[in-house]
Amino acid sequence: MNKLKLILILAILPTIYAASRRPKELELKQAEMCSRDKCVAPNCRCSAMALPKPEFKGHEKEIPQFITVTFDDAVTALNYEQYQELFGNLKNPDNCEVRGCFYVSHEYTDYSKVNALYNEGHEIALHSITHGAGTDYWRNADVEMLMQEFGQQIDILETFAKIDRRHIRGMRLPFLQISGNNSFIAAKRLGLLYDSSWPTQQYRNPAMWPYTLDYLSLQDCQIPPCPTVSLPGLWENPMVSWVDNEGYSCSMLDGCIFLPPDNVQSLFEWMKENFHRHYDNNRAPFGMYLHAAWFNRSPNYLKAFRKFLEYANSLPDVYITTPSAVIQYMKHPNLGKPFRGCFKKPQSSCKPVTCALAKTNGEMRYMTVCDKCPEIYPWLGNPLGEI
């Protein structure tokens, strides 16, 4: 091979590599209508309001009721203490500790507290590095950008919070703004189990169960664009809407506008009413989606939330657990006790270190991490904060 040919080959190699990394949109199939004879458990499930098992018919009240408590955004020293108050000393009917899920965004997060939540058995999931500058940022996001926002966040969580990347299974888009197929293609390529960014108002009574995106979803598209392609094995954990005191839908608990009077009992009764729409009906998972900042509006909000969890915890067939655990149940649903044994807690060591770091624009950020400070503030394009 002469020198000129070698130079030409070396010149086009980056282009060939870049092309291989681009989304292969043309290879994706449009999703078809789902049918139970084609979509077979455990790795495929049609979007539906019931668990399609003949032996469940007439025994719906024996289906375990799941509650998923999820928090979005930064984990801080302040809200970590609130989480301890919420979840402390609660055990499910199988004598396993209750668990929540934290969709963590990067800025202002205390990664030593993320590590602590992880070691307590809670699920740690993705909510992006930058959180974006608004809904347009996410609506127009291409696959490569989404892969950076969430893929590099996995690197951050692994390095600074000592989270095993194999335990990071889910994502939620900021502002619940998905970008059509792109959001889900990125999730699939990152090897995630599920997304939980898609609200439903239409399917709340009876409520929709989690399902896979192998086939076309029946779910209403409240915040378009929504996916249209087939993504086998990727689960959607639909965000079933709450109803506020005036009958309006809200995708997240803290997005409800017309709340009950600001006292513990009224707030508790409102939460209980939303819960019983699931519990007294088809037993689809009941999601309590919010940001911890909601508790700062009134001391009664945290007290009412804890009172509701204690009430739910007193019921013999209610399990407060994580979205990943619910999906594992969905693969092999059964009546009665849903899980075999308790989740084995990680034992991830973390020596908290607080770092004063400069962002690329010169702003300073304090960041608490496990073991060792980065050289500069980690950000998109430089998730490990290296110089």
C-alpha cells in the first residue's frame, strides 16, 4: 500500500466511525398493533389495563398492590434527611424494607448521599446531567445528545457515588418531555430496562400497567412527540395521573394545583383517595411522583406523606417498592406474595470528600463525592472532570 492510499484511509476512518455511531433510523420498524399471541411474556407485554393471565380472572383482589415512590432532581443533604424520615422503619408484608427510586440530576447533587441511598436499597436512576434549559431542549434532542446526557451520567454515578452501573436500570426525562423515538432509542442503546417519562390521563381508571415497546402503545400522548417504532424488550412504566381536589389531572403529585386544606388529615385523605382508585380497581401500580422541594411548602406535606405510607404499610397486600422490582414482577406475575426473598443491599464503600470546583464558565460549585475530587466540575462532554 503506497503512502497516498494510507493517508486517504486514515483521513476517512473518523467519518466511517462516526457514521457507525449514528442512529440507524431506517433500520427501525414501525410498531404494529399488539396481540397476545405475538407478544409473549416474560420479555414482551402489550399495553393494557389488566394482567392477561386466565388464572387471575375472579382473583383480582389477590394481585399484590405496588406503590412506587419516586423523586426527581438533585439529592442533597437536606432532602436526604427528609427521605430518612419518610422511609424509616417501614417494612413490606414480606418483612423486606420499603424502597423508593431517585431519578438523579447532576448539578447540586451530593454523591455521598446518593451512595447512602443506594446502600439502603433504594433504586438510583437517571434524570440527565444538565437538566436542559427547557422543554425545547428535550423535544428536539437527537439520539447522540441523549446518549451523552444519560450515558455520561452513568459514568458520573459510577465514579463519584460508587453505583454499580449494572444496577442503573431506568430513566426519566426532565419536564417529562420525550423526543419521540429518540428518547427510547437512546434508552435501549444504553442497555436500560425501562423509561418512566410518559404520563397518561386517559388510562387512570382503570389504570395502565407497565408494558414493553415491542408493539404500538395504546397510551395517550399527553406531551408529544411519543414513540412510534418497535423497541423490543424496553419497558415503559406509565405515569398514571393523579386527580387534584377540583378534578384536574396532574402527572406528578407536586404538580397538582388545587390541593386540600393545608392540614395533615386533609392531605392524607386526598392521597388515600388517589390510591384507592388503584387498590379498589385493577391493582395497577400506584405511582407517587414528585420533587422533594414540595415538602418545603408546608411542614404538613411531609407529615401527610409519611402518614399515608404508614397507612399503606398497614395493608396486608401492599408493597412499597421500586419501578425495577415492579417490572421484574411483571415478567412473572403471580397472586399473593410477589417476590422471593428481600433485595440484597449493596455494600459500596464511600469516604465523603467535599470539593470546590470551577465550571467551564468560571462559576464555582461545591460537590461532595466519594473518595476523590475531580480536577474540574464534571459536565456534559467531560463527565469525570478531567483536565
